[in-house]
Amino acid sequence: METMWIARQAGGKRCMRMAEVEVERTQYQLNKELAQMLKGGVIMDVTNPEQARIAEAAGACAVMALERIPADIRAAGGVSRMSDPKMIKGIQDAVSIPVMAKCRIGHFVEAQILEAIDIDYIDESEVLSPADDTYHIDKTRFRVPFVCGAKDLGEALRRIAEGASMIRTKGEPGTGDVVQAVRHMRMVNAEIARIASLRDDELFQAAKDLQVPYELVQLVHDERRLPVVNFAAGGIATPADAALMMQLGAEGVFVGSGIFKSGDPAKRADAIVKAVIHYQEPTVIAQLSEDLGEAMVGINEQEIDLLMAERGK
Amino acid sequence: MNVAVLAIQGAFVEHENMLRRLGVTCVELRGASDLRKPFDALVLPGGESTVQGKLLRELGMSDDIKQRIADGMPVLATCAGLILLADRVVNDPRTYLRTLPIVVRRNAYGRQLGSFRTLGDVHGIDAHGKGAFPMEFIRAPYVEEVGDDVEVLAKIDTHVVAVRYHNQVATAFHPELTGDTRVHELFLDMIEK
């Protein structure tokens, strides 16, 4: 990863001095490492400072600040955009844990704004309306870290090539239906296993098939994993959902609508945090699943017209 | 030699990988029942101190761990771990194990855009090889005040970023994210004594 990073930077910007390349590479490394610190944790969607404080008290390792949670975005329809910076700042002031925020796919000015207000992580997210139907943001131009969604290995590696320092499944946000997160996680894992099983001389063709740089394929082949942290996101509504994603290989989970669309958000948030730690212990997850009140109602995948996961490939 | 790594949230696998490289067997602590397993030393990894602190308490692990540290068990704490050990946090009312007489500032360098990498000298690791130590600061704390008998192991600019107090070594940076094993070796030497 590191050699590729230097090579690509040097090739793309020939006049760039090595010292500057080194600074950019260091920032990217630090950004990947922040994601490492979030591992084993739960990142919760919040829409105001009060929810942010509830999330922090319940044990969230970070919060995602947004004006409307995905379930409401889906219900309201229309174009959905980056949140009001003032609202995001209110959440930054309310908690001490990292604060993330979403920008539209390809909307690099929204990303510039989020960087300007000192956000800890940007989610270039399919949950918002895409601003560009061809290009994602060139995330190598930013110092702030990005997390991006991916349905399969090719998508994950393309986002990493563009500078993403963390990956999540796309799931199908706002539905409370975990089926797509499961599908994406299994797909990425299966493709990693396939790449790992290839002979060295087969990796060139694999890179062509996946439409990604050869160096990234080689890394996946050698390390048998993505070169960045991989979380599950989309449709996670219960402690069992969270534990399911962890058993499938997620390194942590994002919970969006599942918490603040449920009957008792604080209790559910706390239970999901603990289910992520004890994901291999059914007796603990059973206890955690008791008396949580009403889960979010949810919509089945087949009942929805708009598949957000199909945004951005 | 068994070293327990608190494995409830954060970058615990990175510590385990480094300890295994040094020939150590790791025990993961995920709940109170894991504390019954035999171990000779303890690592408190990086992550979010608010999450780790809350879970330590609610999973019923705090008192046992605190007692072991008080009884002299060697402990290595990095970043969030340093906050868990600190007696007081200047900008946060929450405190946790409080076995280390230092006052720390959380997120002392600001948010992620304030994260940085540098090289610095760590006192006491010279025996394991010469040269500056690579230090990764990720939304890191630093130490504002040290109590009696607390040895300052490293400073960056004017701020204390690594300390030793009898059996406790704590760093604001992340030795587990580098390829340099010297801080971990310093820690393991404390077990053998």
C-alpha cells in the first residue's frame, strides 16, 4: 500500500517534492490508524446534540452527524444533501468521541466544507443523493479521512485507490433489513478468498477484471484482507444483527436508523455495543436481546423502490 | 509468559501481533470470566476511552484489574489506556482506574486533522537499540502533570507523552502501530524482573 501510494502520487503530480509526498502518505496512514482505533466499536447516527450524548453514554465509539436518519430520508424522498455545518458543530461540541458526517458521492465541495469544520471522518455516502453519476471524490486531495461503502471487492478497492481509509458495506440504509449488509460482507469475503487463492501470474488479470490497480490486488492476495478497516453498515437493528455481522467478519458496525427509530434508544444502543464485544457468546446476546422495547418497524428489501446501494459503483 | 490484552474495543489485535512477534502468548480479556485465566502482565490498548471505561465498569472488570495493578502487575497502556490509568483528566469529569498519579488532557492535539507522526527519544529503551522512536499520535492525549515518583520517559515539544510509575508504563502514542518493538520489550522486561 505504502509503495503504491508513493508511486501513484509521484506519477500523478510529477512536480511534487518527495517531502510533500511523505506528508500526504503520513496523513493517509494516520487516517487508516484512526479507523483501527474504532474497531470493535459501534458508530451511531445522531441528528442532534442530545442524541449524540445518549450515543456516547451508551458506548458509541463515534457518531455520524446528520440532519435526518436514513429511514426518514427514505420516507421523505427528494434530494438529500450534506447537513447544516452549524448542526454538525453542535454535535462536535456535545461529545468527546470522533464525529463523522456525510457528503454526497462526488460532491467534493461538501467534502471541503466538512474538512473546513474539522470533521474527524467523512462518509462519501450513497444514502444522500449522488452529486456525480460518474466520478467519486478524489479523496487523495484531502487530509481528512474518508469512509466509503462497497458491495464487492472491486468497489472497495476502487474507493481505496481513490483515497478512502476505511470501508463499510453499503447495506440498504433506513430499512432495518440486514440482508444486503450480509450479502455485501459475504461477497467481499468470498472475493478476498478467491484472490488469495490465485497464482501470482493470475493477479494481473484479476486487477483488470476488478478494474483496480494491480498493487492493491497484490496486497489483498498477500494479506488475505482489505488493506483498510472494514465495518458493516445498513439495516442493523438488533444486537443479533450486530453479532451476525461481526461473525461474518466485520470489524465493527454502523447503526443508523436502528437506534433512534426504536422504542428505547439508550437501552438498545447499550445492548448493541455489548453484542459487538460478545459476538461469539449466544448466552450473552440472548440476555442483551431481552426487553429492548420495540425495534424499528423496517421495510423488506422487496418492498422498496429506491435501492441506495446501487448508487456509485 | 502470558500477557493479557484488554479486548473490549479498539486496536487490541495490533498489540497481540506485536507481543506474538516477541514470543509471548496473549490472553484476550473480554469479560469478567476471562480474568480467571492465568496471566503475568496486562496491556490496555488504544481505542475510545469513554467506551472502554464504561465497559470495564459494566462488565465487572474494573476492581479486579485495579487490584492487580496495585499489587504490582506490569501494565502497558497506550493512548486510551493512558486515560484509563490516569488519576484525573483535566478536560473531562470521567475517570476510570486511577492507578497512575498523572493528570492528562484528552484529545489534547485536537481532532483527527491534529493527528501526527514524529520521531522522539524514549528514555529507557536504549538498551534495546539506538535511535529515535517512531510515534503515532491519533487524537491523542498528553500528560499535563506528573505526581511524585513518576518518571518521564518521553516529551514532545514541552508535553510529556510517556511515563513510567513502578509497574506501569503509559504512552500517549501507539508503539503497537509501528514496526518498532522497543517499548513492548521495555514492558516485557518488567515481567521478568
